[in-house]
Amino acid sequence: MKVLAMIMAGWASEALSVLTAVRSEPAIPFGGKFRIIDFTLSNCVNSGIFNVALLTQHMPRSLNDHVGVGKPWDLDRSQGGVRLLQPYLGRGIGGWQQGTADAVRRNLDFIEEQRVDTVLILAGDHIYKMDYRPMLRFHREQGADVTIAVRRVSPFETYRFGIVTIEADGQVTHFEEKPRRSRSTLASMGIYVFNYSTLVECLTEEADPPRLDFGRDVLPVIIRRDRVLAYPFEGYWADVGNLQAYWEANMALLSESPALDLYDPEWVIHTRSEERPPVKIGPEARVGGNLLSNGCIVEGTIERSIISPGVYVSAGAVIRDSVVMNDTWIGPGVVVDRAIIDKEVRVAEDVRIGFGDDNTPNRKSPETLNTGLTVVGKRARLPAGVRVGHNVVIGPGVKETACPDKEIPSGETVSDSR
């Protein structure tokens, strides 16, 4: 079996707010020193798959810089390796990619050049560890045309996923994309094994409406006419496509025995790391139950938080239940409670983030920001003494002058245009 892995890495989730205002979802930092894309790339190489393509589109520069030629994953190879497939115009192709299937269709010439018989379609925005080899063997031994990785989810979360119905022998009989209600709780993980011929046939034949997305358009058609099987997966897997899910997946790493083991020497999660000095804990600092990354300097107090490389926490500052990304500076007397702070943010002295008891949902995004989290965009600057409530969004690059009132009530959104 000759396998090509195609990773969908070009999308941005509106439910991730300002985190995807400056990058694609797979490029978002996670777990301190990693990025979301690291998990799928590491799964590939740990599974012995060294022919990998990343299909990009939305703000790809951060992802391109991170992946580079693929050296951290041993994918810097003359044969195979990793390729970054950017969207392009030409030869009758116009406009942007309009879905996962459309993205693959536009690169069928690349797939043909690889001379493979099996194409593994993967999402680049999920957190999980999975050996793809048993699934590939299952696909071959069962004579499937398509195999879908599935797992059980809560009945209250079926609206977030593609939901499949199967027979006793594992054959898929029905697929519904993000139903409001469903009797089945078997969710597609966005991991598909396609026979090359099946993939090409489905993506090249005329269809009305056009088949733009695998979940919505392709799978329902293939299920009716081909042999489509479900492959159950029991391990840890998280779709971090909204702020609450992203925060929860980070916080889960702090448990005494986390479901996602980042310290497993048998399944290393590789990433591109900068050379930074060790963590420095000051004489008056207090830290407990955190993940602290290389290059951090802590003079204050950190409790139950994920701290990325290069973060500075001043004396008298307190950070609780939060995610703080690379090279952010937290000033003296600052209190950060239940927040996500993006890279290179500067928080001046005596700022309060996550302040007060008011939990008004965000006025612009009430459905996705209503649990009390506050999110601060990349390179924002918060002036001294400002009070920031809950469910607040502060946009990337916001300057001190965007906060003239010294108070940002819960549920508000702040940008430079305010």
C-alpha cells in the first residue's frame, strides 16, 4: 500500500475569534510550546507516513514559517517529505477553495504524480495521538472503498460534527453533517482513507450542486454506491474549533493523569522549537499545577495555567486558569483570570482581565463566547489600570488609546476602530 497523506490546513474558525484573525487554525499555539498542526504531522511520521501534503489557504504565513521544509518531523526529504500546496489561479481554476473536497480536487494533478493507491485525508485542526497503520490495514483487509474514523460523542455535541449511522458489520449507511438532532452519537473525526480510484472518480464527475466538501457533499454520494466502512477510535481526540473547546483542551493537560500524554517517549509530538534558556522562577514567585515553557521568567504567581515560551510575569502579578502565549509581558500587579492571551501582548501594571461577577455574553458573538472567557489578540497593548470583564474580545494590535475609559464591561469587543 502506497499512501499519501493530505492535511486540510487552510481554514479559520469564526468561533476561535481573534486567534484566527492573524493565522490559520492549525497554526494556533497549543499546550505551551506546540502548535495544533504538530499533532497531525507527528501522527503521520510516527505512523511511518513520510509523504505528506498540507493544503493551505487562510493567512498561511505563520503555518508556512512553522512547518518550513519539515525538518523537525524528519520530512525534509528529496523523495516524499512535506509539501505546502498553496491555492492558485490558472488552467480554468478561479476563485478560492470552497471546501475540503474542492481543495483536494484542485490538487489532483499533484496526487497523480505521487503514484499512490491510497490517499489519507486528515484534518489539521484536531488534537489527538493516533497510529494510522491499523486503520490503513483495516481498510485494505476489509476491501473498503472509503474508511471513516469515528468515535462516540456526547448527545449534546452532535451538532458540531458529521454524524454517521452504521450497520452491525460496520458499513456506513448514512452521513449527516452537523445535525441539530440525531439518534446516532457516532461522529466522524475528519479522517478518511480513500482508494485513489474512488477519490478521483468522485471528484472529477459532473455533479449538481458541485461537490465542495467531503462531509456535506462527497460522503453521502459515496455511501449510496460504494463500500464505506467505519473505523472506531477509542483514544483521546479533541476538536478545538471554538474558544471554550480550545481552553478546555489546554486545561486538561494540567490534570494529574491527562488523557493526552505529551511525555510519552513512544509517541513523541515533534515541533519547531527556538533556542531559549531554561525557565527562571524568581525568589518570591509562586507556581502550582502549571505547564511552563522554555524561556519563561516568573516573578509573580501562576496557578493552573499554560504558559508559552518567552512569557514574562512580573512581581505581584497573578495568572489563574489561563492560556498565555509566546513572548507576552505581564506587568506588576496584574490579575489575569480565565483568559486566553495571544502572542506578544503587553499588559501594563495593575490591569485586571476577567474582572467582576457580570457574565454577559459577548454582544457580537453570544453563541461562541458566553462561558466567562476573555480573549486578547496578538500584539495588543493594555494600558495601566484598565479593568476588563468577562466574555470580552480585544482585537489584535489594539493600542492603549483604544481603552480610554479604564473599564471594558463584560460582553464588549474592542478594536482600533472603536
